[in-house]
Amino acid sequence: MSVIPTQKWLYKMMESCREPSGKSIADIQYESICEPIKGLFPQADPEAWHEELLGNGLFEPSEWEQLEQFLKAAEGQKIWQIVQSEYELLRKLWRGPDVPIYILPITKVNPRPSEPMPKKNGVAYRRAIFLFLSAQLSAEELRALFAHEYNHICRFDYVNRPPYDIELSDSLIIEGLGEYAVSELYDAKCLAPWTSMYSLEEALAIWQAYFVPAINVKGVNRHRPYLYGDPNTQLPKWIGYYIGYQIVHSFQKKCGPFHMKELLEKTAEDIITGSSFAIHTE
């Protein structure tokens, strides 16, 4: 597989939306975008799958009139070709799996009006990558986003467990490795803001108080408050992403350097034990 020519789906959706058919715009979006990929997850409920994509940044059905503007800009910037080239490079470099990559416009509906409008989001599943993009994204930002998500695919291949059986330690290392890959490949300005959001001392205190007792908790859905933060439990924003990155970074400084392919094949326990976040048992 490789980068799927999703621009064809977007042109088809525009044409369908312009023609009176009695169908809702949401139904047309589902038929244009979700129908072609339903074979990826045959057990998934179709409506839930549509909601999953919308929740991760897929443009809202009502934004269909802006597709032409997105396509003109994205095709002019050769977004599909850039990702294809990066995929071929990283797959060879990391000896990673062959997966389809879907590029789609990111919504312009801001879920957090107090924060800047997101220009990008990526989601890596075991068998596919979805990139939700703004046409204002630079080529370097695009490459960094893709590298982070494709690194996840490579790590999933090593971990080889379903989401409900993945421990918190694995989720931290998955995210840490993804952004560490970005730090190795691209300019520092491409790193996510959360990589420098806290001091090491702050993070170590939170690690000991909240993460160590929960380190073996299974199920990626249960890891969300630890990764993204949760005001109800006093976990600050993006703290798990920060900790994951610092674990991998400090492991490399203390025990490395290792090639990314080697890092991808180390256990979460080994990486944590060799890092500044080693768990000391009494």
C-alpha cells in the first residue's frame, strides 16, 4: 500500500453535494469517505467509525463547500507526493510495515475557541494512518507529522497486542518514540510544544505520584487522562506525552545512542529502567 489518492473522494463528494439527491450532506460524506475504507475495520459500526474520524479532525459535512479551495492549495503544494516520498524513505530506514495512508482536510470548527485553530492531526491505527491537514501546513511540518504517526505503526508492529491489552507504560513509550523520531529527523521547530512544557523536576514528581501506581493499567481508552491531562485528577495538560518523550530522550543519553530501529524493538520496561524515570521498588 501507500498514500491513497483521497483527492478523488473529495472531488466525488463535492459533485454529489451539488446535485439534488435527497441525501443529507452527512450521508454523502459517509459514502464518499467512509465507504471506501470500511474494509479496514469490518467489525466496526459504520456510524461509530464516521464519528471516530470526525472526532479526530475530519472536516465537518457542512464544510464541503471549502473542499475546492483545500484541493487547489493542497495539490499545488504536492501534499500527497511529499507524504509518499517520506513514507518510502522511513519505511526503508526503519524497515517498517506496509500500510495505507489517508490524507483528508482538517475541520475548521475549533473545539477549543480559547486556543489556536489546529492545522494538523494524525491518527495511527494498526493497519492505517490518517492525516487531517490544513493547506497552510509547511512541507517540514507535514513530514514531521507523518514521521510521528508512521513511527507508531512500527512500534505497534513490535508490541503486537490489541488496544485493550496495551499497558500505560507502552502508551507512554509509543508517544515518546514518535516524537523522538521527529527530533532525530527534523529541525527543532518541528517538535511538538509539549516536549518542553514542563521541567524534569515537575515531571518526576507527577510520575512518582500518579504514573508509577498506574504503570500497568491496560486499555488505551483508560490512558487518555494520563496522556492528555485531567483536571479532575490534577494531571496537567499533555503530561503523559511530555513524560514519554523525556523517558526516551533520557534513555538515549544514558544507555545509547541506539538507531531508531533498535529503539523500536526494546521493551517499554527496558526503556523506562534505563531512563531518568526508572521505577525503584522497595
